[in-house]
Amino acid sequence: MKRIKIMHFITGLDVGGAEMMLLKTLPKMNKKFENIVCSNTGGKIAKELQKKDIQVYSFSTGKRQIWRAIKGFRLIVKKEKPDILITYLIHADLFGRFFGRLFGIKKIICSKRTSALRRKHLMFLDRLSSFWVKKYICVSANTARELINYWRFPKNKVIVVPNAIEFEKFNQKIDRNKKRQELGLSDKDLLITFTANLKPGKGHDYLLKSFAQINKSFPKTKLLLIGADQGLGEDLKQLAKDLNIEKNVLFIGFRSDVIEILKASDIFVFPSLFEGMSNALLEGAASGLAVVASDIEPNKEIITNEEAGLLFKTGSSKDLAKKLIRVVNSKVLRKRLAQNSLDNIKANFTIDETVQKLEKVYVEVLS
């Protein structure tokens, strides 16, 4: 039987939410699907996909190379003859659907990974060209509501398939004290961890201001920031110095042992100002940590306030400090929130269920 060939087109393949979900889902798909990935640039995820025997193509789309990019895209489409094109992130969405249709791909799916209320000028172009798209796969119910209620997309074109967790990776046991020693921490330190690249919108600045309030009363607390510097690193380090907390804040950059670090932590904090649905937040909960997160709508789909974590007013260092102090103060509360959160993730965000939902959408689009 002929395999269904799916071409995934994404802006880049460095570490990010959409890129990580490709790495999680594609190797687990049924063998009747053949997946290829095409991106503007390569990156860490490109190499990991290739290790999983996923064909990866990349080409540059710089301003002076746009015609080369169009030609490269055309050659890949001509060679692979995909049955379905799936695009990720707004620039790839617009480029992919226009040139995909021009070069003969009739079945196009758009994967919406972020809020549909950001970059409204580009979303306007998205809406104008939406007739080329067979289905919009939204990572959260909130994004789906934005497409339907604000942008007036037809309901039958919009479906929700959330991010998910590979729980087999979280079942590993680690030497907690050894991992802490590697990080320069003692077993008496109470460790608050946040995973996000150092870039605007993630809330690092007001998290540091909040931590300064906490650290005064609880000097054994440490804040661990995992993530590559994408423009804010020096500013945030200076802010930590200005707040006199630099000795208790660890900037450790990109790490390949994030799960181990999470399992050596006590609390996961997530102050992001906007998200589609955060893989980092799912991972924090899946690690068995008490979670304190901003009250943006996508986070509410993962964390039920006061049951599976604590939600605070987005952007408020004062409210964040208040909620963090509660969990810092009470080991009993941390344990209850962590268990409820873990139970919720296991019940609703498994990778196998997400893969099955995606496969169902692909078959429906072809029928």
C-alpha cells in the first residue's frame, strides 16, 4: 500500500516548542505515513530528526536569497511529491501555502502554535489566504477560540491537538544530590526552576524582581534559569546584580539534561506573558514539581488553580512573590499540588494520544 507522504515546513529547526513537538511526534507515527521536514535553517532539532531517520531539507531565506529559497522549495516539492503540506509558524505558513499551492500541493494544513492575536498584520494575511488551508490544528483551545471568534475562521476548519509528554523519559530515577552538586547546590537549598530561552515575553525580568522579595525572607532559596540567551542574557544578569541576588540566581544556558535538573528541583515557576501551549510547563508538571504559573489562558488548560498548581496575575511580581512564598513555606502544599498536576498530565497530555489525533486529521484531510 502506498504510504501517505507528509511534508512539514517550519521556519527553523533550533530548539523551540514547535520544533520539539516534531521531534516527539514524527518518529512515533504509524508506518503508513512517511514524514519529511523542510526548514529555512538547520539546527539542533534537525540533527535529532535525522538520527530518527526523518528526511530533513534546509535552505536559507534571507532577503537576498528569497528567489533561491523559492527555487529550493520547488525542487523539494517536485522531488518528494507530498500528499499533504503542514506549515508551522506564521512566516512558514504564508510562504508554504502560497508556493505549496503554486507548485501543486492541494492538501495544506496549518499548525497554529501561538496566540492568534499576536502579529495581527500577518494574521490578517493568514485570514485572507485561509481558503487554501484544509484544516487548522491548534495547540490549545484558547488559540482555537481566537481563530473562530476573533478572526471568524469556520469552525469545521479548526481542531485542537495539544502538546504532550513522553512519559517514558520522565520515569528515570536520578541521584538528586549528585545533580545538585553538579550545579553547585546543596541538599538544603530550595530550588525554584524556570525553563525558557532568554528572550522578550517570557517574564524573566519580573520573575527576578519577585525572587528578590522571596530571597530576603528565605535566603536558602535558589533560582535556576535554563535556556539559551536570545538577546536578554546580559540585561537579566545585570538586573540580578542590581537586585543583589546574583549569588542566588543561576543562569545555566541551554541544557540537554533538563529532565534531570527538573527532578532535582523543588518548584517550577512559569511567568510567561503569552504562549500557545508550553512544553516547558508540561515538563515541569510531569517532573512531579509544584507549579506556579502566570494566569494566561493556555496555562489554565494545564493548571487548575489551587488544585494542580497556583496561578498568579500575569506580569505582577508582587502576586508571583505571594504565590511562591506559599509553596516555599509549605512542603505539604508542594506535595499536594505536584501530585494533582502530575495526575492531570498523565490523564490528558500523553504523546501517544496526541499522535493518534494528528494521524486522524491527516487521513480526514485526504478523504
